[in-house]
Amino acid sequence: MTARVGYPVVFVARETYRSVLDLLFSDQLDAAWICGYPYTLYRSRLNLISTPLYRGRPVYQAYLINNGRPESPIRGWVDLKGRVLAYADPLSNSGWLVAQSQLRSAGLGARDLRRGFFARGHRNVAEAVASGLAHAGCIDGYVWETMRRQGMAAAHQTGVIWRSPWYGFPPLVSRLGASDGLIARLTEALLGMHRDDQGQALLDALNLSGFAAPNPALYESIAAMARAVQPASV
Amino acid sequence: MLRRLPYRIQIPLGLALAVALSAFLVSVVTAHLTAARVHADIMSTVERVVAMLGEQGRPLLAQDDTWQAYTLLRSAATLLPAHHLGASRAALLDAHGRYLAGSEPKIQPTGEQALGTLSHGRLLPTPSDVTQPRTVTAQDGSLSWLQPVRSDDDEVLGFVLAEVDALAFAPNWWTLSRPALIGMALSLAVLVPIGWRLGRRMTQPIAQIARCIAAIGGDDPRAVRPRLPRVSDPELQRITGAVDRLLLELQARQAAAQRALAVERLAAVGRITAAVAHEINNPLAGLITVTQTLRLHSEDPTQRGRCIDLLERGLQQIRTMTTALLPQARVEERCLNEQDFDDVLTLATPQAEQHQVELSSTRELNARLCAPATVLRQVMLNLLLNAIKAAGPNGRVSACLSADTSKLCFFCCNTGQHLSNQALASRATSTAGDDPQGFGLWICHEIAVRFNGQFYSVSPDELSPPFVTGLFFSIPNQRRHDPQAPVTD
């Protein structure tokens, strides 16, 4: 990436989207890969760089997973009453927002659960469900499929019991006011990544098929859902 | 059973048993000492883990952070004893005593009530009862530690719960006995080969001596003696010396026996020669008398014919006797008849007249005679001549030939000195060769044995006076003599 962009590129990982956004808004990051939900929340302060293509499309699904056993009593959202539910992140679309929407649709409130907790990441959601810490978990479908592809035990010890409609894939964004030249070179590098072997190898490692040009309309459904769940937030 | 094993097995086996017994005793003592120490160590370890969880779990309880609490418990539980066996676990409980998270979520379900319930056989106290750190012990020895977690303003945020099952307190015999077993294995690896070598070295000379003793009677002592081991041990030297002396004595005895056998063979040859001479000499004396008679009465045809017949039969007897002494020879034998008895009396008469002995005879023949004539003629002549000699001057000799369907008997008695049955047996079986009178009796005895007959001296009480000695000879009647039958010595 450094060669493609012409600028030293350093990857920084954080447990929560809040931490990533804090770094971005404090000008410690130039660009970030965040969920569609925080993008819709902070759309006025963010610039959409690109949307990854998963299986050739810029969309993904949210999953509800259980322990994967046929005898599990959790077969859907309604069954979560009196159960423990693991969320990924309070700023995650698939890991929180979708769940809130579905719980509401199922007629369940926060008090109807025995407990709900944030596992600080999609991978941890799978581990929480696999270990029995939670009866079910809300997880990014792309992350769960990639975990299974990489042979992670937590993914193999869980099973998908519900899939959401398609939502805009978590985008790469930059802070408004960031260097236009840098962002342009970064966008160009991302969009052309699939054209060379090195870039393709990186895409394969990420279980992605490429990057698409920015399209804010992809995230309208998330914004609509956010407005429905938390009218004051968006 | 152990005593029946050879030393080369007994010694290493004994060493192995001694080492194993020592290892067992050491393990038992160590186990008792270690069990007490392990219990104290477990208590101390759990207390430290509970204290650590109380400190680090405080913010997590305050934030109700189940995931972080789980990651903390998952790490901390590995410090608990026997955690890898599933015998210990830890949990953070909220202020109501429900699981915020547990290190084993499947048996510590998130959000479920823990305090005031039965957990693994232990009834946990209610939240209000846990104001200070406390333990709950079950009957099986398992323990639960409970410690309240308080905020800075002394509000109860929750509790730390640590549970250790009885399995964790049980002595780990493998761990306890492993050093002793390793030591025992090393000791055995060294001691067994050494014991084997020592046992074999110790028993090798004994086994060699035993083999030499076993060879006595089978092998030549001269060949056995060099096989005796050369030993330096005083006890073994005594044994070896004793066996060596035994072999020397045996060697000397065998040499003496061989010499005696050679002498015996020479004596046997002498006896046979003497017997042949004796058997031939007896009829010869009668034949000489017949020739004198023939010379005096040759003109009488009847007397001449009778003398010639007598000469022919006498010579035929000599011929038969000499031939019969050759074991390979097959002799055509005829049955005894009354004429043979007359011939014997005729042959013995000159001897009787010479010794001035009165010779009388009787016969009781109640069945057809069928016994080897030559042999019986020899027996009768021998017994008559012996009786004549025994009777002495003016003595009397009586001969009786009797027969029935089962046996043929010849009884000869005289008035000479009594010959007991024991004395007869002694003479008849004498091998010394120093009793010329015994040759004839020996021949009679041998013939009786050979033809399954009897030959003995009759008791004086059974004899009619004046007779004091009576020799009785019998062989089965009506039975063809088999000249090829073996002669029993």
C-alpha cells in the first residue's frame, strides 16, 4: 500500500468502533474501515472512500447465531426471551442495530433478555456463543463466513439461525478535511488492488473480491433502520 | 516358589523386589506428607486468585462487562488447581448473586442465580450472608470460596466465587510416585543385570559340580574328574574335594571290579574244564571196568554183547556230554528209559565195590518216561558216585528212580555224614573253585535250574534209618528237552 499510495501506510487496530472514530476525529488516522452504522451516524463528518466487494457485491448480511446444536431452543428472535444475547459493538450495524430492530419486531425489549452484553468485536461474539457465555449472538455475516473459511473453531461451533436483508458493506471512510491528494491516491490504490497479484493476495486474505467506488446510497437502509430504532441519533 | 528358582534369577528378583518395596514405602510416606502440603497449597493459591479477581473484577462488576469479566476469569482460572481436569472454576457474581460471567459458562450460566442455590453439592449462602470472605465445604471435601467485591464507598458490587472439587485435593499418585518409580526403574536397570551376573557367577561352579555328580554312574570317572571346576571359595573347595575323592574311589572300585571279573572269567573257564573232565572221567571209570569184564568173558557171546552195548552207550554219553557243553551244538536227544538207570547202576557198582559200599536201588515208574536221557544219566551217575564217596567204607547207598505224569524224580541217600540243604546250596552255587566235590553237585544244580526242576537235600527226619543224607532231584516229565534252551548260571 505504501508503494501504491506513495505515502507511509500503517494499519492500526482497535477493539471498538468508538475507539477508531476517536482516533479518526482526533486526526490521528487518515482513513478508517468502519461499519455502515457509524458512517450513517457521522456522515456529516466523514468522507466515503470506497466500499469493499464481498463475493463481488458491496453488500453483506447480519447473522443471528446459536451454538449450532440441533437441540438448541434458540431458533429465532422470539426465542431470545429470558436468554443471554451477545452483541458485537454498540456502533455496529450487524452487531447491534439490526438486533435492536429485530427484537423490537419480535416484541422484545431489553428487559426481556436475561442479559445482553457487548463482546467487543464480531469474532468475540462467535466465541461467546461457542463457549456458552451467551445463548445467541449478533454477528457480521462476512466476519462469520471468513472465520469459517479460516477454520476458526468458534465459527464451526456455532450455527446461523437468521440472516438479515442485504446492507451496504462496512465502508472505508476518511475525515472530512483530510488531504485530498492522499485520499485520492488511497482510493485509486484500493480500486485497483484486484489488478495485480500482490493486491489480489491481500484481497484473498481478507476474503474480499475488490473495492467499489463510493456510493452513499448503499447505506440508506441502515440510516432508515437507525432512525427507526433511535430516532434522535441520525 | 522363590526358593525353587535358581540363584541367577533369585538374586536379581530379590533386588528388584527390595527396590520396589522401598519405592512403594517411600511413595506412601511421601503421599501422606504431600497430601497435607498440597491441601495447604491449594487453599493458599485459591485465596490469591480470589484476591486478584476481587481487585481486577471490581471495574468489570461496576460496568457490568460480561465479556471482559469472562476473559479475565478464563485466564485466572488457569491458576486454580486441577483446572485442566475440570475440577476448579471461578466466577464473578453481580450484587444479586447472579453470574456476571464464569470461567466455565456451560456450568456457570450467565445471568443465572448462584448464591443461595446448590452448586456441585455445596449450598452457597445468600448475598446478604456474604459480608466477609468465607468458604463453604461439602461432605466430599470440595470447597467454595466467596469474597464480596466492594466499591470505594463500600457498596457491594458483586462477589468472587471460586470452586475446587474434591478431585483437586486427591493425591495424584502418579505425580507422587513418579520420582520413586523413575528411581526404581533406573535401579532395576542397573541391579537386574548385575544380580544376574552375580547369580550366574555364584552358581556356575555349583552347577558344574552338579553336572559332574549327575555324570557319576554314567560316564567314566576318569573323564568326569577333569570337568570338576577349579574354585577358590573354601566351601566350594570342600565340595569339589569330596566329589573328587568320590570319583577316585569309584575309579579304584571299577578297576578292582574289572580285575575281579577277569579272575572270575578265568575261574569259570577252569570250572568248565574241570567239569568236563569230571563228567568224562565218571563214565570212563565204568567203561574201563567193562573192558576188563570183556577181556575176562569175551568168549561168552551174551556177556560180550552186553559189554559192547555198555561200551557203546558209555561212549555215546561222553560224546553227548561234550557236545552238550558246546552251546552252539544241536544234539538229538532221546528220552530216558529203564535201561539207562541200569547202566548208571552198572557204572557205579565198581566204585561201590571199591569203597565197600552196599548199593541198592528201587524204581517206581507210574508213567511213560520222557526226560533227556544224557542229562539224567549224568545227574544220576554224579549223585551215586558222590553218595558212594560220602558213605565211605561199609556204608550204604540207596537210589530210587520214580516218575508220574508230571515229573521224574531221582532220590539218592547214603549213610555218610549229613549234608544240610544249606551246605548243598553253598556247594552247588560255589564259584570259588576250591571244592572239587562240588563240581558234580554244581552240575546237578545247574541242570535242575535249566529244566525248571528241583534239587535239594532232604531233612534227616524224613529219611529212613540208617540213612542220614538224601539228595532229591526232579525235572518235569513228558516234556521234550530243548537243547537250545539257555543255561542259567
